[in-house]
Amino acid sequence: MLIVTDATKKGLDTAKRIKDLAESLRIEFKDFYVVANKVKEGDEEKIEKLASDLGLTIVGMIPFDKNVSESDLEGKPIVELPKDSPFLQAIAQIAAKLEL
């Protein structure tokens, strides 16, 4: 299972609740991963610590990228982002880790 959440304590708490609910319902997953989205520079260690304290594994962090916000406001798809977009680079790294 892959949960994408915002980079907040509330978001990570929700991911933990989803994991706990799946376990209580005896829904089995090979793995359970979390992706933190819209991560501000410098918050990475704090997010890792919060996740670890909750027993969650962060598979990747997607940094806040103003290009995504601007594209969204203009109705453009993310595939039109510049190749050096931090968003696209993070997605590629996560996909590689998950072997997608």
C-alpha cells in the first residue's frame, strides 16, 4: 500500500490510522509505504522522525515545487513541467525505489 500525505503531523497520523485500520481488517499488503508531499526544504529530518515514531516507512519526499502550483493554476498537465523540476525528479526517484 502506498499512502501519499502532506508533510504534517496530522497527515502522518492519518497515514498511521489507515495502516492500523488495514491491519485490524486483516487486509494484508506486501509492504506499506508513505510518500510525504509538498515538503519544505529543511523539514526532511523532522518528517523522517515523526514517521519513524509512528512506525511508518517513508519511501520518498516530494518537495514543494512552485512550478506545480503555477501549472495547476493554468490548467496545464504536470507532464509539461521542465525536466529539471524538483517534483518530477522526486517522482522518478520514488518510482525507481518501488521498481515501477
